[in-house]
Amino acid sequence: MNRDIIKELSDFLIESPGCYHAVAALKRRLDAAGFAELSEAERWSLEPGKGYYVTRGGSSIISFRLPEEKPKGFHIIASHSDSPSFKLKPDPAMWSEGLLRLNVEGYGGMIRSTWFDRPLSIAGRVLTDEGDALRERLVYFDRDLVMIPSLAIHLDRERSDAKPSIQGELLPLLGATDKDAWTRLLTEAAGVDAEHILGMDLFLTCRMAPAVWGADREFFSAPRLDDLACCYASFAGFLDASPAEHAALHCVFNNEEVGSRSMQGAESTFLAMTARRICRALGMDGEAFDAAVADSFLVSADNAHALHPNYAGKYDPVNRPHMNKGLVLKHQAGQKYTTDAVSEALFKKLCKACGVPYQEYANHSDVPGGSTLGNISNTQLSVRAVDIGLAQLAMHSAYETMGCADAGHLARFAEAFYGGELARLE
């Protein structure tokens, strides 16, 4: 693989102010690579050796490449398209004290204080009445549009910004001259009159540009690295991989940050139904599908906690990953991560075979960690699975940091995984 993954990732993040735009950006790349779009509402006709993709809810996408023969199983990498943010409530405009604010609620477990005093905008989708049909339109105000100003320290010297109130302190400021500005902006972006807008899923998005920095330019910072960094790096490997005996599936789910329990989340039927329909379209019966599932492997790719030198006591004394030191293999006794001895061994063997460094992560035994989509997805399609990620700092901040080398590590691993190297090692 000879490509500038960090430059590509930076471009992808700029194109992806939210989950809907991220899926649209992936679709553009798939179209350019010759993949054909499928609809869940129509019968599928598939050809061996070809590539396809299908979306659900406008914010989840499964891309797949078929082998030349009927697939022995499925090799899957799954990540998620959403990031912690603030979602606009219905009728969000709030005019008071001569200022226009927007009413929002929290989406996911963000570090709230990091959203103060940054250039922000709004992105998502609106549903419009087009007469005889509803139309979904992507909306992104591609300029610095709103901000959440913090309170001056002089007015509250005992103040703590650890967890400010969303309803009281984190409503973004939009304007000072026009109480109807929000309605005007939204209708201009949607291209219809206000009465034709029947629904919306709109979120605040951080506008700070991605940055490469450090003494040797070894760090990369940007909004939404969790989990668009894993999403894009694994996708790059997926596109570069050679066809193999297993069907290659690249999955990006929405709603991981709020539990994955949605029609387009990892706990939905999306992956299982897609795998089943692939087999059915290729003339494989139910038993052949079951056999293919038994010979499948899932890599759950969601970013991991890098060691923070200012808070080293929060980490396990041994299993504490560093940025730029390789992929992070995640372990957790309570099955928040799916890694077991078998999947661990296969992951390590594949990393060694393709020259990708790896390191291991376990929580401090007294500090409970988060969960991800691997174990949730496995309730719908039960396969051998491993949880991995890219080491990062400031997870769930409005602006996060990772190592520049690690995106390339994941892309190289994904190319080998999808290209059949795992099957040759088993």
C-alpha cells in the first residue's frame, strides 16, 4: 500500500461533518471504484467477483466484494459513523435577551466542556414534502455558524467546567439581529418553504480543521476521529484488497454512541440480513448459509485509549497502549469486548504475517471502561470476533488526537485480512 492515509483521512473527515455525510462520502468512493448500489426493498441479483453496497437509514452502509465462487464465509470489519454531539430539538429557535440560541440535547457521552468557544456548524438531514413523495436532503452549513461561549471566570470564580448543564449552559448562539434567522437558514439549505419540511435530524458539528503536529509531525488531531478514523482506514484496505475465498464485508453502523439499538445500529438486523441475502442470491440454501457463518470472522474496529502521560494512574499498570505503536487489541473480562484466546491468537498471527505492529489494552481494574459494537453485533450474527482500535487521546472530546502512523497500520491490516491472509493462516 503506497498512499498518504492521513491526507486521505483528513479529506474524508472534512467531507463528513456527521454520520449522514460520512455515508455519502463512502458512497462516492464506492461508485468511483465500480461498486453497484443495492436497495433493501428490491430483489438482489448478484454476480460472483463483483462489488456492491447497501445503505440503511441514510447513516449505515455495508459494502461487500464477492469471490469468484460461492463464499466460504464472511470476513467483516465493522466500525461506526456517529460521534458524540448535540442534536437540535424540534422548533429549536429560542429568542431571548436580544439573542437567538438553538435548543439542543446531548447525543452520546461527550466531554461537554470541550464544546465551548469553538467554531461550530450544523449538519444532518431534513425530510421534505415533494408533493407525491418525501425526499431526504442532506444539509450542511459549510461555514462557522454557531458557537457556545463560556462564562467569563470573573463572573464565577468557583466555576467547574467538568460537566456543564446542556439545557442551561450549552445552547449554541446563532445570532443577534433576527429572531427568524434559523427558519430562513434552514429553508434556504433545504431548498423548500418551511411548511414543506416535515422532519429533521440535525446535529452540531465541530469546524476545527484537522492538524498534523508534534516535534516530528507524529500526531494527528481532528473532530470525529472516534470512529471515522477506523471507518476510513479499514475502508482504504477494503478497496485495495484482492478478491479471496471469503466475501469481504465492510460495515459502518450508526448509533453506537447511544447503544446501537436502532434500525441502523449494530444490534439491528442489517448485517445478518445482508449476509443471508448474499447467500440466497448466489443460490446457497439455509444450511449453506449457516456453514458460511461458522467460517466467518468479525473485526470490531473502534478507537482505544492511548496512555495519557498526565493521568497515567487511570490506566492498567501493564496493558497501556501508545500512539503510533500499532493496532490496539482490546480485552475485557465482562465481554464488553469480544476478544477471546482464539480470536486473539488469529489477530496476532495475521499482524505478524503482514508486518503490522500491535499492542494490548485492558482497563484499570477499578476504572470501568466503555463498550463497543462487536459484542452487540454478535447477538445478530454470531461469529468469531476480535475488538481492536487505534490508540487516541481525548476520546469523546470535540477535537481528538491519534498517531499519524496508526491509520496506515489499520489500512495494511485490513488489506491483508480481506485479501485472504487470515484464511491461509488458520
